[in-house]
Amino acid sequence: MFGAAALSNDSLEQFIEFSIKSGWIFAIITFIPNLAIQVRRLNDIGKEPAWVLLSFVPFLSLILIFWYAKPSLENKVDKQLDKNLSNADELKKYADLKDQGIITEEEFQAKKKQLLGL
């Protein structure tokens, strides 16, 4: 009976040792891909890749969770591009009106400043 208990303790210790080694191997193998994913996400939201260093600080790394949940800048860039294109179309219309003599140069310049946000 004593021998069976010793055998189970040895196998339990071997299992624990195997689990720890397996965990470390997994952590080492996934370290670089994990950093690459974090850097890519930071680039997507417009942050510097150096912010990934926060992931090594225990409680400050929580900031990254909020940033990773933000929408990508791609959507914002698309919306801004659409707005700029519509502003360009509107500016062209005002230029045509100016060329036809319907509005004055001062009115055109005022509209141009308004559309360009100057």
C-alpha cells in the first residue's frame, strides 16, 4: 500500500513537471507571434508600436485592452476620404459658379475656406 502511494506521488510530480515544461515551451513559441499581433493592432488604431512594451508591465497593460477594443482607423480614414471627395465636388461646383459669374471671387474664396476648414 505504501508503494502504491509513492508511485502515484512520483507520477503526479512527473505530470506537474511535464505540465510546467510544456507551458514554458508554449509561451516561448507564441511569444513572437503574440508581439507581432499586438504591434499590428496598435498600428491599426494609430498608436506607436513601442506601446507594446506596456504588455510587460503587470497593471499598466490593462490600458492596451481598451486600445485593442477601439475601432481601426481604416474606417475613420474611409469616412474622411468620402468627406474630402464630397468637399472637392462641392468646391468644383462653386468654381464653375464663379467662372459663370454667378458668384464673386470673394464668395468663392469664403466657400473654399469653409469647405477646407481653414
